[in-house]
Amino acid sequence: MGAELVLSEKRDGWRLLTLNRPDRLNSFTEEQHRQLRDALADCEADKDCRVIVLTGAGRGFCAGQDLADRDPSLTTERPDLGRTIETWYNPLVRRLRAMPKPVICAVNGVAAGAGANIAFACDIVLAAKSAKFIQAFSKIGLIPDAGGTYWLTRHLGEARAKALAMTAEPLPAETAAQWGLIWKAVDDEALMAEAKKLAAQLADGSATALALTKRAIHAASTNSLEAQLDAERDTQREAGQSDDYREGVSAFLEKRPAKYR
Ligand code: T3D
């Protein structure tokens, strides 16, 4: 059996996925991509998994593409990076966004290149205070990928997006939180406890509400207000027909905690 480059651990109602190439700061090889793809597909299919937590082993979260796999001294051919993005990075970002359950990213250390942008593709990002986000691409002659130009521009505006991308200046976790790029920066030693607490809280909540909320918020980034009001009407109609809504309201009226199935 090959190395376990992505660890998948079942918890009570949620799954912990850990990128596991710590000696290379969990940078992506094709095999790590393959294992993450399969682990996410497993989580999606598993009815007992209502929340996913993604983190990295060792001192970093992820340093993006494994550059040893791109060593120019090993070939005279110019690589087709569009192909690797189409094969691996874009499907990963699309899978995280389309996942009908919350994905929490616990950024335990440096997140560079596509590693940073994969974190931003998750739904709730917690980061250790010592973590940094680096748009490392310009240093090796590339542009931000894995959604980088989208996340930075949407969340921060052009001025900060361009400066972060062009200078590759590390963005400390606390500044990322102050700027609204991530949810929270927490003390390093508290990171995993916070991520687990949040996962357990969401896993106890209404899976229907969380999935529909995710879908509606994603739609808001491209909709006009008119279109979004219509989308909210339609989505609320769907939510209102669910068992979760019946249970939520009954629990409120009966003054007891809701028990979602
Ligand atoms: O190619 C395509 O398919 C297109 C898609 C591209 C997506 C991308 O992500 S492109 C961007 C790729 N990533 C980078 O350019 C980041 C490269 N890494 C760094 O700049 C630094 O390692 C960090 C700033 C992330 C961390 O610095 P530091 O000083 O904390 O750690 P370090 O000593 O540089 O790294 C520790 C080890 O990990 C080191 O190996 P060693 O010396 O102990 O044997 C280093 O070489 C290795 N490492 C770090 N990042 C990568 C890596 N090895 C391969 N690929 C990496 N990306």
C-alpha cells in the first residue's frame, strides 16, 4: 500500500481530513490530489458525516504545488500548467464549493500558493495566529490560481489583491481575519480544539439549513439583489418543507434542544 498522503478520521458526526506530507509542507503531488479527491467524495457520500475539517500535518498547512514535480532540469519540454489546473486544482475548488456540507479549514501553519487559495475555498477558515497566507506565485513566474484572483478580489478589493499577488508578501493570520479573508485567528495551541468544537456544533445543527445557506450565499456573489431575493424565496420554500424546519420550530415551542437527524 502507498503512503497515506491524506488521513481521514471519522468523528462523531464529522470527518477530519489531514494533508500528510509534512516534510514538504503538504505541497500537492498528483497522488495527494487523488487521495484528497477520494476522501472528499467519501465524506460527501457518508450520511454520518455532516461536517468536514481540513488541516495539515506538521508545521504547515500546504505550500501549493510540489515544485519538485516541476523541476525544469529534468525535461526540455515546457509544461502545460493549464492541463494540471483543469485536472486537479479546479475540480478540487469546485468540489469544496459544491460540497453540500460545511467545510472548515484549520490552517495550522503557512499556506502558500494554491495552498492558501484552497483554504479560502473552504466555508469557514480558522487559522493559528502564527500562520501566514502567501500568494507565492509571482516569485516563480505564475499567477494566483485555485481561485486566488477570485477570492482576493471579492474579499479584499483590487488594491489589496494586486499588492498581495504582485509582492507575494506574507499575510499574517490576524490581518487576514481583520480584512475579512478568513473567519478567525486563534492561539496556535487552541486551533484544533476550536476547529473540533465548531465541527461538533455544526454537526449537531440542521444539515438542511447549512447546505441551503451555503448554496444561497454562493449565489449572492453573482446575483443582483432582485435575483437574490427570488433565490432566497425559493430556497426558503425548500427549507420550510424539510423535517429539520418542523423539528426546529417544535423544539423551540416545546422549550427543548432540537434533535436533527
Ligand atoms: O504546477 C502546476 O500544476 C500549476 C499550479 C500551481 C499551484 C501552486 O501552488 S504554484 C506555487 C507553489 N508554491 C510555492 O511557490 C511555495 C514554495 N515554498 C515556499 O516559498 C516556502 O517553502 C514557504 C514560504 C511556503 C515556507 O518557507 P519556510 O522557510 O517556512 O520552509 P522551507 O524551508 O522553505 O520548506 C520546508 C521544506 O519543504 C523544504 O525542504 P527541505 O529543504 O527541508 O528539504 C522545502 O524545499 C519544502 N517545500 C516547501 N514548499 C515546497 C517544498 N517542496 C516542494 N514544493 C513546494 N511547494
